[in-house]
Amino acid sequence: MATASLETRENRRAWGFVTPALLWTVAFFVIPFIVMAAISLATRKGREIVMAWNFDNYIEFFEKAHLLKGLFVSLEITFTVTIISVILAYPLAWIIAERVPQKWQRMALIMAILPFWTSYVVRSYSWLLVLAQNGVINNTLVYLGVISEPLELASTRSATVIGFVHFFVMLLTLTIYANLVQMPPNYRRAAADLGANGFQVFWHVVLPLTLPGIMVGAFLTFVLCIGDYITPQILGGNNELALPQVIMLQLGRRADFPMAATLSIILMVVVTMAYIACARWLKMERT
Amino acid sequence: MISSRFSKLLSWSYLAALYGFIFLPVAVLVLFSFQDGRLPVPPFNGATLKWYGEVFADSRLMSALTNSLMVAIGSATVACVLGFCAAYGLARFVLPASRLQRGLLIAPMTVSYLIIALGLLTTFNWLGVSLSLWTVGIGHVVINLPLCFAIIYASMGDHQKNIERAARDLGAAEWQVMTQVSAPMLMPSILAAFFLSVTFSWDEFIIAFLLSRFDVTLPVEIWSMLRSGLNPKTNAVGSVVFLVSVALLLILELIVFRRTAKK
């Protein structure tokens, strides 16, 4: 009896610690999400939002080319960025882990992610400085006489991809490096002793062991890239719109909250699908 | 022999190329913030501090800077306190459905900021709450709470549990254990969570953009400066933001990680 009442008292005390955070999350995350899901089932009549409780917005999304295209543009950009970033980041992480002397590795990593800490908006603007029609690359090339007319570098999909890749190479270098240094050198030695050549050691031993690091980084890249409005807006311009740009367009000019909510839910479904696809590599080890 | 020298050369050139790519935009940004001219692009006409003077004389930018600092420090504090309490409750007591609770607390981390912002915006609209720095702060706590909780929860080990038990046996009340025993022991991770939250909030754009109205934060003000195209003043303010973030990072590195290393 005594222990039972002690446990209830302990329990009540524990709830006191956890409840504020839970309440905050429910009030400002779960409920807004439910409200948004509900609004996505409404329709807009003039400036009024009428609860229709139907899936018209979702049907409209699949019927209207300019909406559906946003999703495809986003998916294409995201996949391109993820693949290029992994390909660029892996050798960098490997060189830092293997070639850079131990005592400089920490410094090398800090340097590699230093621009990470510039403001996100400012970083896209910096790329605009580099890529704009009168930007660094064009001015330099014209000045050197390599080209006579400035190249169209900004306001293209390539500009968006470059801006994204710049950000995510830093992120992936971190996650892959963390994996590489955890790997005991004996594994590779054993494989080499058993007659594997350099490529075979990499392909059958190193790469599979660093796959979790790649997948964690790639998943983060996917989620952050597909949901980002700033980079495509500043660097990609308005020629082709990514899904977040389409969402912001619904909010801005048309004040179409139901459609914006619908598109957000679709964005979330896509991210959830990506999570399910990567889930087996994303297990958190501590908890 | 030749092949190993070649691969070494290849490694170092790759390293140099990628560092060049990583630093190019930042270098351009900072260099042309000193541009003596109206356009922040080559050729470089010579150095001036004029644009920094303009930044610090711009009252809109300065109030945006103050707003950003207030929101960042305020939201990081709330997120840290809530996160610490929740971590303490979940790590030290046996609660029903604790997995579910942890999942719920972490959940906002997996959702795009844009979606969190839109959810809050539709809800605030629906409830008739007017947008202000307070609503921005609420949004920033939502994104930073999972981070604070995860960092602090992960650092709560069993060896601290015994010290806490000892304190309790010696007659300390629960809040005394928490504030005088657990919090000091966990200070490195609490500070890490706090500074990371400050940096994230300081840099966050989309939530601040959608949930603010008249008073805006710095990234939103910079965003509206971008409409005027390339401008050395934007370079200058960008460089200032970069310096502040690097300073925060250095503080984190010096105070927090040094301390952990010593232990």
C-alpha cells in the first residue's frame, strides 16, 4: 500500500514536469495541424472560407497542371540536389577522415561548415552575387574577354540546385564523416588480408558501413530541400515554381488558405513517404 | 609510388576545390561589403566602411536586429526550460506511454517549417489572434523544443541519477534536486541546446515572415531589402549577421565543448 501511494505521488510529480512541454506541443503543433487539415477540406468563396468537408481541393490539385507541376519541379530539384550533394560530400568526408592529420580534422570540419552559419536568406543572396547577370562570374568572364554577352546563370533551375548543393554538401560531409571515423580500421585490414583490392574493400566493406550516415544526411537533405521557399524564390526566380513557391503564391495574391493547406498536406505526405523509405537507416541509437 | 603520389595530389586538389566552392559566396559577400561603389560586384574599387555606417544608421534594420535578439533569446529560454523539465520527467520517472510522449515531443522536428508556419497562421486567423513578435516567438519555441528536449534527454545518464537519489535521501525537495543538482550537472548540454536554439531562431525566415506583421525580425527585413537587387548595404548587413553567428558558435565551442572535454 505504501509503495503504491508513493508511486502515485511520484507519478503525479512526473506529470508536472512533462505536461507543460506536451501542452505546448499539442496547442501549437498538433491542433494547428488539425485545423490546417480541416481547412484543406473547405472551399473559398470570394474572401470567405466555407467549410465544405469535401476533397475538391485535392482533386483540383491533380487536375490543374500548374499545381501538379510544382510538386514535380520540387521532386526533380530535390532528387538532383540530394544525389549531387552525396557525390560531392562523400570524397570530402573521406579525405578529411583519411588524409588530413588527426589533430587538424576538427579544424577542417569546422571550416567546412563555417558558411553554414551565415543567415540562410543571406546565403542565397550571396549566390545571387556570384551568378547574377552582372554578378561575379559574368563580370569576370566578360572582363577577361572569354565571353562577350553575360550568361543566363541566375533565375534558372541550375542556380537553385547550386544554392541547395552548397548548403547540403556541408551537412552531408558532417554525417558521413561521423560514420567514417566510427569504423574500426581492422575491418578494412581484414578485407584486404582476405585478398580484396582497393575498390572491393570500398564497395563491399566501407560503403555499406557508411550507408547509415549517407541515408541520415540524404533524408535531412530531402526534407529541408523540398520544404524550402527561400532558395528557389531568390535563385530560381519565377520561371518555374517549386511547391513551396506555389503554396506561398496561394497565400499571397489569392489568399486561398484552403488550397495552401491542401498543398501543405500533400507536401507532408511526400515527406512521410520519404521517411518510410529511409526508416530502417534512421533509427535513433540512444533512445 | 607514382600512383600514391597522384592520389595524394588528387585528394588535396579536391579538398581545395570543395573548400573554394564552400567559401566562394561568403568571401564574395564579405569582400564586396567594403565596395566603394554602388554595385557589390567586380571590379573591386577599393575599401570603404560607408555601407556598414549605413547599416548601423538604418533604424528599421536596427529595430529588426533588436526584435530578432529578443525573439531568439526569449524563445530559446522557453524551449530550454520546457525541454529540460520534460527530459527530467521522462528520464527520471516511469510514466505510461512514455514512448508516445517522446515521439510527440520530437514530432515537430520532422515537419517542414513552412507547414508549421501555415498551421499556426490558419489557427491564429481562425481564432482572431493578431500577428506580432509574440506569435513568431511561439512558432520558434515549437521548432526548438524538440531540439532542446532531444539534446538534454540524450545527456541524462544513470550516473547522475544516483547523485540525484543521494540528494533526495539527504532531504532535498524535488525542485531543489532539479535546480541545484541536475541542472548544474547537465549545464553543458543545456547551454548547447540554448545556443543552438538561439542560432536557429535568429536565422529562421519562413515562420517569422508568415507570423509577423508590423514588427519584423532581421531575416524578414533583409528579405525585403533584396527587392532592390544587388546592393553593398545588403552585403554589409549579411556580413554582420555572419559575424554574430560565428561569435555565437565560438562561445558555444569555448564554453560548452571545452567544459565537456575537461570532464
